[in-house]
Amino acid sequence: MVAFSGGADSAFLLAAAVRALGPERVEAATAVSPSLPRIELERARGFAARLGVAHHAPATDELAREGYRANAGDRCFFCKTELMSVVAPLAAERGIAAIATGTNADDLRAGFRPGIRAAANAGALTPLADAGLSKSEIRAASQAWGLLTWDKPAAACLASRIAYGVEVTAGGLERVADAEEALRRALARASIPVRNLRVRDMGGDTAKVEIDAELVAAVAGRPEVLAAVEGFAEVRLDEQGFRSGAMNELLPNPERYR
């Protein structure tokens, strides 16, 4: 059973598992909750269907976990604990012996990954990391195999948009999802081709927009684009541009969550 988010890593893992074991011995599970961007579930279903594997969409309830809602630096630990508490029984019910995640070698080197710790505690396998495969190697192999996900931008869960210390709620997740969709439409109307985009909830009714660094100047010169971000009293543009894990930069003591 592959814990399948639909991203480049878990997509490659799913395809590799099918190549190694055959589609009849592999299944995929995509957890459905308010933290999953709406379009990702349909993309995951389509990818699994093209590989010919059974796809499951079990509901998870991260918001029922106090540690997740509190949104400290270890939020991902509670998220992955919830994921495994749902996927493990599903795998057992299906007669599947193992659960694997798309953790890669770069993830392990990054050091700040409480979610990886939670999955490991629950017995999840990490074949890509075990093989020493980096993100760039996974993308290169995916391209060679003709996988549509080979250059897919990172699509972290919606909770990663909410600053640590700001409570995670269903309404808050919906607000950042709606804001990102509105901003993408505005960028398309302005003929600004964006690849990576995040609307971060910084607390205090303030949003921070991160886009590809090379597009920052173009967006800064088009105030009507940022005006498309609704639901926040203040919207500001991050001059550094998009960078994965930007919220981790704000943690005063990230070492305690490693």
C-alpha cells in the first residue's frame, strides 16, 4: 500500500512498485481531509487509474487531534500519526503486508521532518530513501518513464500555509485554499505564468504571498493581482519569492522538533 499524496515522489514510488510487483499486488491510498487541496484527489485518482492499481480515498481527521490544531513545530507528527492510524487498518483489511511512503533521501538530510518520524514509528517503509534517491534523481527517472508528475511542483498540504502557533481550523484551511485559487486565476488573466505559489496565513488576519522568485517584480507591479486574494485584511508579497519550508524559518527553536 503506497501512501499516495499525488506528488512527484509518491507517484514515482507507486509506478516503481507496479513495475516490481505488478498492478495486482499494489494499491494506493490518498488521505482525504480539509488539508488536501481539492484538485489533488482527482489527479491522484487519474494517475492510479493509468497504472491500473486500486485507489482508495479514506477520510482522515487530523483536526480531531489537539496537537495538530495547536500547530506547533511538530504539527506534521500528528498529521502522519492520523494518516497511519487510518491507512494501516485499510491495508490489513485488504491483506496488504506493508505501507510505504514517498520519503526521499533529501527529506532525511533536511533534518526537520517530524512527520517522517511518526510514519517510521508506525512501521511505514521508505523505499526511495533506502535506495538513496534524491528529489532530482526521482524527477529524472520519472521523466525517463514518461510519468506526468516528473516536473510537478511541490504541493504540500494546506496546513503548511498556516504559520506555526496559529490554530489550524477547517475554516482557515478553506480560506487559504480559496485565496490560492483566486490568485492563480488572477495571474492567468495577467498572463503571468506561475509555477510555485503559496498564500501563507501569518496570523492577525495577514496573508503573505510567495511566488517564483523571478516573478516577484512582475506581480509587485500589478497590484490588481494581489487584490484578488480575499479573506484577509492585509496581503503582502514576499520579496524573496517561493521557497519550500519557508514557515520553518520562523520557528525560534526548530531543533526541539527534529
